[in-house]
Amino acid sequence: ASGGPAGADIGSQKDRVVTEEEWLQKWEMGNIGFHKEQGHPLLRKYLDVLLNGRSGLRIFFPLCGKAVEMKWLADMGHSVVGVEVSEQALKEFFAEHGLSYCEEPVPEISGAKKLQSTSGNISLYCCSIYDLSSSIVGKFDGVWDRGALVAVNPCDRQRYASLMTILMKKNSSYLLVTVSYDPNKHKGPPFYVPESEIKTLFGNHCEIKCLQKVDDFSDKHRQWGLDYFLEVLYILKFVA
């Protein structure tokens, strides 16, 4: 799709690549403006849509950073699995919530580690998301994807979506937050992902519904040269 109309939609961003080293550097430098100390209001607002009346779910946080919502959902009795390239981010998560954890290698992935809370309900993998498979992490009832798809290099989106599709159970729910702005005025990340592209990536596997668009414009976005910045929340239901 990157060469077709979707590629035209995202302007010059379609060729933009952010390396793993650059992401690690962001964490080292504390350049993590994407982290929300208080958690994300859209997850609180639409949690019922994600859970759909179910309890004790397995919930996946792709490119999780140190998202506070992982602790929040684990405290509700869900089992949380995250993946993140920055070991620093994962260690900060456990430290900031006062959680003890153990560390073990992941035999199937060279150099990868799994950091698991002593209580066992939070398992965070330190590796590239593309190294994961359902044989390693199992399948999920729910996904909270905020800052993940929009951080994936545009050329890798199809690969990312294919992996996510494989990791979803039947009747699972996927809450996806994207951002909308003029991609010719900011190179990303976060990258602009148009609705047409979400339909291309996931439309064959699930029902897609836009739940809300939120004006999230701030001084930061003005400094990027933008004149608008929206967060767009979707629910993807894997019915097949």
C-alpha cells in the first residue's frame, strides 16, 4: 500500500525510518514526551469497550514503554504482556510502581529478556516486537495500542499489522490510538496514519469503528510547525 494512494496520503513520511538506536537514545536522554504520567484518558473512558464485560483478560501493550496503564489493568485482575526495546523503560516501570520482578532470558530470541513481576501478572519482553510470535507470548483478548502503530516506521506497518493479527484471539478487542495532522509539515514520529490505511492493514480481519477524535493540539505541536493535531481512537473487533 505504501506505493499506492495510502503512500500519497502520508506525504514524505512513507520513506522515514527511525532506528532502534534512536529510540534507545530517546529513553537515555529522557526525551520521552510521549509518556503520560497519569495514563491516557481515552483508555479510562473506553475501558468498558475494550473489556466488553469480561474479566481476567490477557492484554497486550505493544511498544509499551513504561505505560502506567499496565499496572492499572493488572490491579484489576488482568494479565498484562508488553514489549519494548528499551530495557531502561521497563526497569523504570517496575521501579516507579515499587514492583519487584525477576529477569530471565527468552530462549527463542537471541539477546532478549523477559522481566516479570513477582506476582506474575505483568510480563514485559525486552526485544524487537518483530521477534515475538504467538508461540512465545500466546494470544490476546485485548490490545491497548497508543504510541505503537504511530511509532512504527511506515514501511513496516504491514509487517506490524500482520503480527498483531496473528496475536489476537477470536472475539478480541483492539483499542488503537492514531494521530492526525498534516504529514508534510512534520516528519514524525508520531506518524500520521490515515483511516484508509487502517482499513487496508486490518480491514480483512476485523470490524473497525472510530470512537472519538480529540483535539490534542499544544505548544509542542505548534513548535513542530503544525496548526492542528488530533488523537483518533478506533476499536477493532476481531470477529473472524
